[in-house]
Amino acid sequence: MRENLREKDELKDYLEKHPYNLAYKFVESVDPDTGVYYESMRNYLDLAYVGTIRIGTPPQEFKVIFDTGSSDLWVPSIYCSSPACANHNVFNPLLSTTFRVSGRPIHLQYGSGTMSGFLAYDTIRFEGLVDESQAFGLSLREPGKFMEYAVFDGILGLAYPSLSLQGTIPIFDNLWKQGLIAQELFAFYLSKKEEEGSVVMFGDVDHSYYRGDLNWVPVSKPFYWQLSMDSISVNGAVIACSGGCEAIIDTGTSLLIGPPSVVLNIQKIINAKRSYSGEFMIDCSTINTLPDIVFAINGVNYPVPASAYIREGQEGTCYSNFDEGRGGLFVSDSWILGDVFLRLYFTVFNRGNDTIGLAPAV
């Protein structure tokens, strides 16, 4: 989306109107020996990871973000009137024999856009898993530029049920309730630069995707996948989160998002300059000289090197992967650790004991 908006010289206007805020809401196979269900995802420019699901009988196919920062599933419908829906796959309820409509209107708001529509029920399939009578949203309106330029059709939320539409059961909870997975957990491996290789796995953990042991961190608030962070430092000096702060592990966020004043300080430390579009640009040649930024979580250091927090654009210029959040979550010193962090660290989301497991990705 950023690349498309930048090419059309619309990025500055978009970023001013839509500062980042967290969601707020009213190899495709199964390994028979391990019980791990794999859903492969495509990496788009290190900015989005998109997998495929099928809805209805017979199945209709959609590209979705598997998003740990929200809890609901929705896709566009044939009744949607927004320009965004003309560019994406749309669900036709009339073609599905297992479709049920509730008639209940819904409105979902994300960090970068909104969706309005209605609630329905149908069978959801993604490799090896068949989730029957799953509640999901069908869009009638997807206003603004965000969905129009998005490389995905919809969003599949994997956060806690407390974040979902009232009275509905999220997909992961239904998989567990229906006895479709062996363990109440899922995990993400996000590839670096390569389009292929990224997976989300359900029901068990494939140890070949990480090095060493998983470090387990308790979920501090079962709403988002939220944990308590100790500090953020550079060369041993604490530069943010002094005395501790909260962080959300979010596969649906591309960047590292923090409080504006703190992020501005980090941009100064890494010598990033604000561009006309409002993004922070950085000299590509400094990647090999800038220090690691270290996130300490539950007594363990998780370094993020310059090669991870600097992003090279299509046109050969480089951008900072730190961004400012506003509103809601960012009243205090809280962070969102998005794909920039998750590419470095294989992550397990364990609903069975409300913990997050982290280990260096292979």
C-alpha cells in the first residue's frame, strides 16, 4: 500500500489523515507425524504476509492477513459498493449451500482503515482444517484508500475472543472447540525478503524453524497478544521503556510502532530524516555501521540489527522501520512489535497457558 501510494504521490496526504493506531473494535499441508497444520503465506515486499483461505460450499478463495492484532474474520461481498471491492475477490452467498446470514450489522476499525458490513456463517477451509459454521463478516463498504491498494482481500484475526465481535467465536477458538487441533497454540515463521517460505502453523510447533530453546513470556493482558517489556537499549544504554512498558506482538503490523516522542528520539539516534511524504528516510550506506536496537523481554535480550530496522524501497532509497503510533494505546509508553521483529524471532502463541514463546528464527 505504501509503495502504491508513494508512486501516485498520495502517501503524505494519506499518512496525515490516517496516523497509525491499533485495531479497536465495537507450504499448504499437514504433517501426519507431528499434527502440525501448515498454511503458507506470501511475503509482499516485507510489508505484508498473505495466506489463502476458502469459504463456502463449493469453496470460494480469498487472500487474507493472518492477524494477531485482531480477532474477527471478514472478506468483501458481492454487495460491497466501495472501489476497493472492485479490485479484490468478493464472496457470493448465493453460490454457497452452507451459507447462513445473521442480518446483524457490523463495523470493524483497524490501524489503517475500516470495514462496514454484516455478520454471516459458513464453512472456512485452510489447508487440512475445516471449520464449520464459522461467524465471519461480509463487507458492504470499505471506505478510503487503504483497502483499495491492499494486496489482500480480507483479514483473519487470531487475537483473544475478548477482542472479537460480541457473541461470536473467533476461528482459532472454533478449531480448538471442534477438536481439530492437538494443542491450543499456533506459531509464525516470517521469511526475510523471499516471497515464499513464510508459514503459520496450528496445533503444534515445528522446531526446525528456530534455533535454541523457546523463551516463554506470560501474556500480561489476554486481549491482544500483549506482554511486559523490560527496556529498549542501544550499546547498553536504555533509550526507551525505562522501568518497563507494555508491547503487543502483532503479525498484522508491518513496522515497529511506539510513542511519538520516543520514536522521534530513535530516528535521531539512527540519523533518519523526515521526508516530504512524512516517512523517515535514511542513508542506505549506514546499514553496516548503525548499532543494534535491543528489546529486553522477561530478562532476555532480542537485538534488532540495522539490516532489520532499515527498509530498502523499490526505488533504491531506504526508510526507517520505526513509526509513531497515536491515540488509544499510545497514551503510555507502549509498543507494537510487528513483522520487523517477527522476521527475526519465531513466535509461538500459546492459548493453553497464555504465554508467548520466542526464539531466533532460522
